[in-house]
Amino acid sequence: MNSEPIAENQSQKVLYRILDANLDRAREGLRIIEEWCRFGLNDITLTEEIKNLRQTLGRWHSDALRQSRDTPGDTGTTLSHPQEEKRDDLQTVVQVNCCRVQEALRVLEEYGKLYATEMASGAKQMRYQLYTLESKLLGHGLRQRLSQAHTYLVTSPSDRLLEIVEAALKGGIDIVQYREKTADDEVRLELASKMKGLCHDYNALFIVNDRVDIAAAVGADGVHLGQQDLPMAAARSILGPLPIVGRSTTSPSEMARAIDEGADYIGVGPVYATPTKPGKAAAGYDYIRYAVANAPMPWFAIGGIDLTNVAAVREAGASGVAVVRAIMQADDPIQATQALTQHF
């Protein structure tokens, strides 16, 4: 009796099941990403691009492959991992599913060589396309949230730091920047990690002041650079293309530099003299009005702004403000934040 046809049939069934499972996995992941493009980003171009990829996979998903499916006999359906059971935020959902699709496409590329060269080469090109799309998607999401932000808390050292930050988040702050000049790096790293978790719990952006290494280590949404800090190109080479990079500016020439560097946002100030920037003369409302006319990126007026003058800063043209003492030293940080956000 010749057993070769049986062995060949069994090998084909295994191959078909692998291809079927990974076509399903890739199509499902793309659909999740497509929904984000459609409803989260409201971007018709990205939505159509993802839909076209999904439809291409659908054309490869033949009846023969589908009929090889054996869900009751698939041992993988009972496997799980704690990381698969929780998602921190919408961005994580998108990122996880980008990785899921990329892994499935790699499987289709390798096993597809035994099935159809069109599938193998197509999966390879699609995987490279998705790497680019991932950067675009995640960067788009962060920058869209940045463009919609109006209130920005810059922290100062406090024994109640995390408590105050969470209070500001409850009050509706859009962005939190962790600013710490003297603590040990181990302490900074721990606090940055906890602060990022709080910010993401409340759907706020988390930025680290100056320290690109700490921002990278905790996976911050971005970093804020002063005039004497790293060049922006160096910061991006460390962080990659996705995170936000902001720059402090105090004059039109510094703004021009930030524009040339491709800063995602800038600080505009100090509007008033402030102990946070000793020795810096107040830029006043003239620089705010200059920013209104010339800044192409989101910007936040900063420097001595509090509840007594935020209305005047808003009237001068600022669509966003960054504060320190107004929240960090407030008797009731939730109430102070709510009062601040009511101006925007």
C-alpha cells in the first residue's frame, strides 16, 4: 500500500490551515485598524488604504483554504496571555493590531511560497507597506490629540506630585509635562512611568521635559526641549518618528528655528515674569500676537499664567496655555484645573 498520497494530503491540509488562520488574523486586525482610521481619525484616505489591503487578503482567501478549517481541533483557541486581556488605551489597540497583522503577513509570506508566489510576494510588500502605515497612524493619532489640546500642566517638585497630577487630570487637563531637574534618575524613571499611566488612564498626553532617554524608556508620548537641549534631529533619532517633540521659544528667531526643525508644538513666552524661568524677561502679549500670525504648529502661551490673567491671555489670541503654579500650588487642583479649562 502506498502511503505517499495520504502524507501529501495531510501536508496540504496543514498548509491550508496555516494560511487560512493567518488570512483570518490579518483581515481581522486590518478591520480593527480601519475602524480607527474611519471613526478615530476621520481620515478617508487612510481608511481606503486599509480597506484595499483587507480586500486583497479577501481575494487570496479561497474556498479551499476556508474548508480546511478545523476550529474544534485547533489547540491554539484555548491559549491566552494576560497581555492579550487588557488594553491601556485606543493607541495601544491600534499598535497591537498593527503588530498582529505584520506577524500574520510574515507567516503568509513564508508558507505562501508553498502555495502561490503571488500570495508570498504580495504579503511581503504588504508587510513593508504596513510598517509605514503604522508610523503614520500612531503619529497621526498623537498629533491630532495635540492639535485639539488647550491646557497643559508643567509639574514642579512636590511631595504630593502624583496626587496633584491626578487631580489635574480629573479636572480635565489635556497634557502633562513631567519636569524635574534635581532628582536621581531612578526616581525620575519611576515617577515618569507612574505619571504616564495616570495620563493614559484619563486620555491625556504625557510629555517628559528635557530627558529624551527617560521619555524613550517609559514610552512617553513626547519630549519637551529647551533652547539649550538636544537638537531636534538628535531627539527624533532616539525616539523615532512617532513621539511628539516640542520646543520652548521666547522670540521670533527662536520660533523660526523651531519651525525649521519641524517641532510638533512650541511654548510661547514667558508671557509674564516667572520664578520658573529666572532671568528671562517677559515676552508679553506682543509675542502672543506674533505667534497667532506666524506659528504653523500648535502652541501654548506660558509663563506666570494663572486664573487672574488667563482671560487676558486668551483675549490676546492664545488658544492654549501651559501653567505650573496655578495648579501645582492650588489649594484645590481639581477646581483650579476646571476653572482654567472653562476659558477654552
